[in-house]
Amino acid sequence: MATYLAHITVRDDLDDDQVTGMADALGAVGEPQLRSDAVVFAVPGEAPDGATAEIAASQHAAELLDGYMYEVEVTEVQ
């Protein structure tokens, strides 16, 4: 199985406790990237292919980020 990294971007005004809680719930690694209009979490995972990784990451984000505006982008880790 290949290893993938999902970059989950949450476009909302979040306080520090929300960022910490989201990072923990998502299983993010490293420090979240704080931008002026968003926070980006890096979430690792494994899947047999990119399409499956994209679906799994999107479902994971949907379950945890209900009510927030977010985007998911998945890349394969070499």
C-alpha cells in the first residue's frame, strides 16, 4: 500500500483550542499551517491508490468537520 498525505484546509476563524482539537481529532502530524484565512492540517494515511486515498480523506474530514468550510487535497508520499 502507498502512503498518502491529506492536506485538509479549514476556512474559518478558529481559536487556538479549536485548532488543537481539530489537529488531534484528524490525526494530523506536525504543526498546523496558520494562514490569514485558513488553517491547513497534514493528515497521513495509507491506501491502495490515489482515488481511494482521496475518498477516505474526504470522508474522514466530513465526519469531523461538519459545519466548517474545508477542502481536501491528497498527495502520495515518496
